[in-house]
Amino acid sequence: MAQDSSAGKVSVEGLVPKLATRLSETPEATGLLILLLAVCIFAYLSPAFLSAQNAHNMLLILPELGLVTLGLAILIISGEFDLSVGSVFALTPMITIMAVSAQLPFALSVILGLMAACAVGLFNGWITIRYQIPSFITTLGTMFAVRSLTVIASGGFPPPFPDSMPTFLFVADLGAFRASMIWFAAIGVLAAVILRRTNIGNWIYATGGQLQAAKDMGIPVNGVRIGCFIFCSLLAGFAGLIQTLRIESPLPSAGDGIELQAIAAAVIGGVALTGGVGTVLGALIGTLLIRIIDNGLVMSRIDANWFKFALGSLTIVSVIVNGFVQRQAFLMRRRK
């Protein structure tokens, strides 16, 4: 009998590290559990929360935060950080609208706006790598500089929105969702394939997980990091363009604070701030959770000021849980 009890004790004690190992292989699992819990809570507080109309309302603006989160998630996986995405979110549509107002073709104007976003990403990556300074500091500087340039270029007021803008290409109402959702889904699928099915994806994970080991393997780590900076800024600029076409006004203050929401969404979705861990699915789950909390508070008639409290609390909880999971999984691998 004593032997059976001992065996049962060993089995129970071994359950935690085994579960942690399984969760470490699916870093988005914690975010998914929180998402399901949030849906249940808000469905209980407000029967209309699960209505088709409310789901439609949440999906309308999901791609804008989702694209920023996706770009940031991939950059964080590579081991870097970007606080300037909110400023790029405003810069790209501002350049695009000003170019269209100057009688340039819409396609060329969009390209110019997106090129400006890529230039910011290139600058962030080059400065970070060339002078070996933390990307947090580099992008903190460009966050202020780019926002200032956007305000100066516009004079502090949104320029007139041209009547000829083909907004339907990006924000046409397709019934259940807008055209922007198709763009978001296509980019998300492409990013997932690149991360999981190509050498570039392996390089990104290796660069963020073990930088020195990646160098020793011959991986072009500097090119990988700069490429991720550019991709992150590109998606932020594209997201800003989508919002501007939706509201038909290029606001100089657009995207203010969106970088913090995107970082929180990525972390809640299982992206490790230390790099090397994360998935596109996790970024989507984190984004959806933030939109659900924002919408659920309104539907439940709860003071909207609780939104930031909930966001901050969930971010801290996610970091603690994911950190515990990673440590347990590491110990499990060492014992083997």
C-alpha cells in the first residue's frame, strides 16, 4: 500500500513539469484560456455580448490593432523591440493623403507612405545594431521624432480627405466584416507560413532565442533583425492607412498609445519579451482578447476606465505564468 501511495505521489509531482513542457510548446495556450474566461464572464454580464451584431462591431476594427501586434510580435521574437509603431501608424497615412492631395496617383501615394514606414524601420534597425544600443532606447527616440514630424507636416490639423480616394479597396463593408479583415488574414497566414515553414522563420527564432549560437551557425543575424524592424514598421504604417481610410481623416494623433496595447496583446498571446518564443496565432489571440475586454466593458455598462487596469493586470499575469512555464520546461529538459 505504501508503495502504491508513493507511486501516486511521484505521478502527481511529475504532472506539473510535464504540463509545463506541453504548454511551452504552445505559448498561446495561456492567452486562449484567458480569452475563453473573458468571453464567459461578459456573456454572463451582458446577454447581447454574443450577438451577431456585437461580433460584427468587434471585427470592424480588429485588423488595425492586429496588424501592429503581428509586426511587433515577430520583432520581439527576433529579440528586439519597437516603441515607434504608434508614430508610424500616423505618419504613413499622413504622407499618403498629402501625396494624393498633391495630385499624385493613389497607388504611388500609398507606396510613398509605406516606404516612409520602411525607412523608419530601417533607421531603427541600423542605429540599434551599428551603435549597439538597446532597441527600446532607439525606438523611444524615433517615437517622439516621427510623431513630431507628422504634426509639423500637417500643421497640427488633419488635411482635407480627397473625395477620389478608393477606400473600398481596404475598408469596404462586406457584410460580416470589412475588406480590411481579408488583408489582415492574408498577411497573418503569410507571416505564419514564413515563421513555421521557411528558413527565414527558423532564423528569426534562432536570432531571438540564442543570438551567439545563431551567429556561430552562420545565420545573418543583423539582416534578420533589420528585416524584422522594417516589417514591423511596414505593418504599423499599413494599419494606420486602413484606419484613416475607414474614418476618412488623417489624424496627427492617430495611433497614440497603440504601441502599448500591441505589446500587451503580444505578451498575453505568449510572445516572450526575451525573444525566441511566440506565434502568429498567439498575436491574434492577444489582439482579440483586448478587443473583447474593451467591448465587453461597454456592453456590460462597466466604467471604461477599468480597461487599462484589466489590460495591465492580464499582462503581468501572462508574463508570470509564461515565465513559470518556461522555467519548468527547461528543468524538465535538463533532467532528461
